[in-house]
Amino acid sequence: MRLFLVRKPTVLDEPIEKVLTGMNTYSPEDPEFATLMNHLERLNRMKVENRQTRVSPDTMAIVVGNILGILVIVAYEQKHVMVSKGLGFVIKAKEPRS
């Protein structure tokens, strides 16, 4: 299940819309169309550069889950001694075979 986020309008949305509306009045062969296309590319580049990056909710859930797991283990270790049977459940890194 993927959540869809509503994007906040930016300052550049209105000029981009104006350029797109202006492009509808010209044909692709007109020199004005090429000028408007350059403006549109520049505005879109500026919009991408100003975009804030967000961490996805899936990544946040994984990070929070890992931190909680570590805290549970640390809290248990403070009150109890880890015996050899409990250490068998810990996943060990495998070394590549030569």
C-alpha cells in the first residue's frame, strides 16, 4: 500500500503554467515556441533544485524498528546475563569462501 502525498504549490508553479499556456498559442516551428521551451526547461530545473528531499515512511519504520530492537536488547543485557544459548540466535556475518 502506497500513500500519496499532496504536494504543496511552489512559487514556480504559476510561471510554469503561464509558459505552458503561452506555448499553446504558438506552433513548434515558431521562434517564440523555442524561447518558451528554454524558459520552461530553466523553470523546471529551478523547481527540482529547490525541492526538499523527504525520507519515505517505509525507511522511517525500518529505522525506528531497528532502534527499538537495539534498546530492548540493551535493556535486557543491563538486568540479565546473556547465556550462550541466547547468543545462538544472533545473525552472524558470513565470510566469503576462498
